[in-house]
Amino acid sequence: MDQNLDLRVQKTYSALTAAFFELLEEESLEKITVNALCHRALVRRPTFYKHFADKYAFVKYVIYTTQQELLQEIDTSTDIENPFDFLLTCFEKILDTMEQYQKALVHLQLDIENNFSFEMIDARVQPEIEKRIMAFGEQDAILSHDIDFTCQIILGMFRQISLWWFKQKDEMSKKEARNKMAQVLHLLFPTT
């Protein structure tokens, strides 16, 4: 969350976000109303509408904030100059986040046909990965010179494998999924 925001606004956003995830564990996004969200968060509707146009604008805010926190965590917990470490840590954090919000994700009905959430995710994460890939391009990575194409390959790989793992997680641990991703990343970055 933006620490430059007024403390009251930060508290409001935190309460709304916590209420949102609680409600999302109980029912689908389509069934969650602004009234229910405000009631659970103890926030007045006019206050909600002062900050967000509708619940979808709020959902975008929640996803953006979660991503920003995730990217900050990746930056502090890995060697961001090493493509293998950076991308493997990204993948691990995606799995951690999916596990943390698994009940909510079920109600968001994240699947291959539902691109709504992934489009929002890609819009925020893609520039960060592109920036890193440009820096990694100077290393001995086996990557296409087309940065956008390479970024789409990595995003697609992370998306599909994390969804696959989410459906298989009773049969495969995060560590096993991580090790399989590490094997693939070693093919792209053989010298790291």
C-alpha cells in the first residue's frame, strides 16, 4: 500500500481489502456487492465511492497492490541481477501467493478461459519482467532478441504452470514444482 496516503485512507483501504478477501472466500466475485464489502469493512458507501468507481476498480486496486508488494518482496529477497534467481523467485512467490489466497482464487474462478485477472496481472508485471530481460539480454541467456516475445513466453509459462500446480497441489509440493521450473529456467539461462 502507498505509504504516502493519509493514515485514514490507508486504514480504509486495508479494511476494504481484508473484507474483500474474507467475502471472496465465501462467494464468487459476481455475488459480492459494494454494500456487503462496505458492511464487512465497516466503511460507508460514500467513502468507498470517493476512492473507487465500482467494485471492479477496487479489484484492480487490490491486484495492483498485491503485485507491488510481491515485486518489492522479490527485489529484497533475491539477486535481481541474476536472471535465473530473479525468475525462479518470481515463480516461487506466485505459488506462495496462490497458496495464501487459495480460497479466494477458487471463487475468482481462475482458469484458462477467464483472462480478466491475468490481463490485469500481466499489465503490472510485464514491464518489470521486460526491464529485467533487457538487462539479462547482455548476459549469455538463450533468449529471443524480441523482448516482448520473450516476456510473453515467460509470463505464459508462469501462468500455465502455476495454474497447473494449483490444480495438482495435492499431488505435487511447491518444492517439486519449483524444482521443475528450475530445470526449465536452466535451459534458458545455462550459465547462471
